[in-house]
Amino acid sequence: MAYKEEKPPKEKVEEEKVNVKKGDKHPQNKKQLTDEQRQARKKKIIKTSIIAFVIVALTVGVSFLGPSDMKPGVYRVELTFTFSPTPETIEFNITMASAENTEVLEYYLPIGSTGQSCLVVTEKAYKSATHSEVIFKVGILDSHNNSVQNLELKEVTGKIFGPNMERKIRPITDTTVHSSLLGETINAFYFKMAVPFKAGIALALLVLIAGLWITEIVPTIVGAFLVPIAVVVMQISSTAEALTPFFDPVIALFLGGFIIAEALKKHNIDRRLALGIVSKARFRPSMLILLLMGVSAFLSMWMSNTASAAVMIPIAIALVSQIEKSEGAQKTLGFKKAIVLGIGYAATTGGIASVIGTPANPIAIAGLNEVGIEISFLKWFGFGLPFVFIMLFIIWGYLLLVFKPKVSKESLGEVQLQFKEELKKLGKMDAKQWITVVIFIITILLWLLAKPIKTWTGGTIALSSGIIALFAVVLIFGTGTLEPKDVKNVNWNALFLFGGGLSLGQALTATGIGDWIASNMGVIEGKHFIVISLIVGGISLLVTAVASNTASAAMLIPLVIPIAFSIGIDPTLLALIVAIGSSVDYALVFGTPPTMISYSTGYFSVKEIFRIGSILDLIGILLLSTVSVLLWAAFGLIAV
């Protein structure tokens, strides 16, 4: 999570601060410094007030743009079938009421002059409220009343008409339905639409929270906690429903990941690993850069990208400092820039590979879980690891092309000797370090084998990733590997932001605003899945340029999943494009903490990082939306 800090309006202020600290007691200087501070504070208040006014104005404005409530009454459904040369249409009614009536109604309707007919199965009345859905099934029968096979979802579309309402609806999957009229089970299309109720309020809340998270005029945690408060006060959800997302199973998973990462960091396991690899490496300079990038990416898979960069960049700086002594600063300039920026970018990229690598990943998993799509800890590697592997080589090659690093092997040999000494200073691993490593390995194995274990035991042992993570937390604190005071080092801000995002997504689903937005995305309907991936990836890139990847994913994933259903493509595809695309952020210094750490070394200008990173941003989104998507499809990870 990167925060943008206000800088003093003039460099002179910093000089005067130094003078005052050194004992400059001139009242004129002190008065001038106070005036400067007062002026800067005034400007900040004005700027914040303007931003707040714009956010509030937009929030109020969009509240009138949402769909009308689907109030009690009779609504007409119109379905159009395109499997015959001439499109044919059928109509039937559904009823909205203040209370749900689950009694089943069946309609047997002819489909024009095709000789075919359809069986429509609905409820007697659907509830007009939040957290409600209109669900019905439509089966197709031939002239002999036999179920028609191999129909495609794209061959039927629909609309619902009512007072001040016209909504598109389409089947989200195929299924089967038992007909009491026919006395048999037939193939059917499954239609589902969230009932729009208080949708304008939810749309306004989305704009408000997005504005707060993007501008950061208040800490992001404020927006996160504002979500459950708003949905309860506005009677969108109950208190339990609004707060449950803050300890969703994937949050338990991420909490466990944070605790494990803190244990690795506290006991120097991460540094020991990095020094051990570098001290034993026998590579030419370019390969050493790739090696350090690989270690950084690997660490970022299991701990925060900030921690990974914080471990690796000091090692790189120490390496460069020793080389400069023998070869000079000018000759090593390209090498030190390539290795420091490469490590920063690798730390940003590596988290994409695993579920716990970055908060955007479990946000996608949680969103997909809501619609019945499960992605296991092991399965995620199939999505993230190929992208990370290819992207690391692209970053490495591009940095070599830009900086042309050249240092002698002899200089590297001297540095390796020094790192061996550093490794010796760490001494032999003590009991707590070994316990940490064992717990880490056991946890990873359980995460990877959770699904096979469930299969092997016939479902009697079903361990979710969240429960395994909490088990690791119990072991870590139970063995004294970490102490209670170490909990303060956990990134609670990210967890709360994560919970707020899930609560916001729940509100968007409960009020039907997600489905409404999806129904108005006809502009991309019918486009090739690669084109849609590029569009969604580009939007993710733009949003993450002004917000954290966590906030970007939290805002976009609840929207793209219903969009995917609406346009008839696999929701897993769009959720993953958003999650991974939100982490493709190399251009802005404040975009990710690892980039900021690289910049803080003083080796780069803001312009230089932007010039290099913007090219990598574009390459990353293109890689994600084309090569990665095609690989996922080829291995059967997504349906296209």
C-alpha cells in the first residue's frame, strides 16, 4: 500500500529546518518557518475541501442514476431464441411481492412455428427486497416433447419489463429441471438476476468509497469501515451480513500469511536464504541480476512485496558498493540501476504467483466463491505462476537493454566472499528458526494438498486454506516463535481494506447494482474474449495507477463478475484479469512500495522510472490479456 505524502511548497523550508535544529534562534527565521507551515497547511485544507466537495457531489449525483426498485407487481418476461433461421419470441409473467412464495409454477409455451416448445419453471412470487433474486429455468422440447440437446447459452436472450423498467437478462449456465407436467427431467437454461432494490444508494456508496480510496484524503481504513456502517444504516444488510466479510475465510488465509511472513522476517530466514543463494552463485553479472530478481519474486510469493524488497535491496546495495570500490561508480552505474530496479519490479511481480502474495488475489477468489466457483491454493499457481515467470524474463531483458550493465566477474567474486562472511555472522540456525522453517513448510504442503486430501479421504477431512492458515498461526504463537507484541507488525490496514472491499462487493450484489451495470455493457457483448480481456486489463491498469491494487480489485471485481455472466463469458477470466492487472504497476514511483524503495536509493529520477515502467505496464497488460489467457484456455483453467 503506497501513500502519497504532501511535500513542502518550497525547498527553502527544509534548509531553514536544518538551521533551526542546529541552534539558529533568530526569531525572524522561526516566524518565517511558521508562516510557511501555516501557508502549506492552508493549501492542504483547501485542496482537501475541494476534493471532498467533488466526491460528495458525485456521490449525490449518481444516487439518482441507479435502476428503480423492483417493487411489488406483475412483470413481463420476453425471451428470444435464435437457434432457428428466424428468431422466435415467447412471453410469460413473474410476480414480485413483499414476501417470497416458493411454490413452483410451470408454463408450457410453443416457440413460434418451429414445432418446438419450452417449459418455463418459476416461483409463484419473488421477494421485492435486497438480497433477493429472480431465478427461473427454461427447457427446450422438440415436437415429440423430447429434451433438446447441445443448446448454447448465446442462443437465447431475454428482457424483463415493468413500471419504469426494462432490463436485459440472459442465462448464466445450463442445467436440468424436473417437470411435474412431463414427469421427467430435461435440459434447461438457468436464468438469474439480482433484484434491484436500493441500488441507487449502493451506486452512491461505490462512488464515495472509490473517491476516498483513490484520493486518500482520509486513511483508507476510514473508507473500509464506512462501508458496513453505511449498509446497516441504509438497511441494505443486517449487522451480521455487513461485518461477516471482515473475517471471510480468505481474510483468515491472508492473516495467516502475514503471521508466517512476520516469523520468517523476525528470525532472519528471508535474509539467510538470500545471502545463502548469492554467496554460492557462480554467474556472470547479467545472470546475477536475474538470480536476485528470482529470489525477490520467490520471497514476495510468501510475504509482502514490501518486505521482500526491504530484504533484497540492501543486499544489492551492499553488493554494488563493494564493486564500486574496485571498478568505480561510473562503470557500475548501469549495473546498480538494473539490479536495484529489477529487484523492486520482481518483488511487485512475484506476489501474483500465489494466493497470499498480494491482497488482490484472494479478493478475486472470494468474489468467485460467491457465485459458486472455487479456486484452490494449488490451482492459483496455474494462473499466476506462468505470468510471473514470463514477466520476470521480460523485465530482466528490458532492464539489460536499457542499462547495459557491465562489471567484471572478478569483482563479483570478491563480493561473494564478503556475503559468505555475512552469512557466517548469522551463525547456525537456532531452535526457533528451525521451528519457523518447519511450520512454513508444513503450511505450504497442507495448502497444496488440501484438495487431494479431501479426495483421498472421501470428504471426511476437508481443510480450507483459511483453516490451515489459522492452524499455522496457532503453531507459531504456541511454540513461542512469535510473541503477542509481534502482532503489531501485521499489516492490519490491508486486512481491513480487504474486508471493506468484500463488504462493498456484497452490498453491490445485494442491491442488484452489479447486475444492472452488467446489463448495460452491451458495447463489449459479442467481442472476442481477448478483446474483452484487453479492455478490462486496461481499465485495471488505469485504476491501479491512482489507487492501491487492493482498492482497485475491491472496486472492480464485484462489477466484472456479473458483467461476465451478462455477456456470456467465464467470470473467472475477468476476475483474474482484474486481480493480476491491478498488480501490474511499474510506472509510478508511488505505485507500489518496492518501486518506492528502489527510488529511495537515489539512483533514479521520477521521470526515468516512469519512462521504463510505462513500457513494462503496457507489456504486462498485453502479456496478461493475450498469452496468459490463451495458456489458461489451453490448459482448461477457463472456459472460452
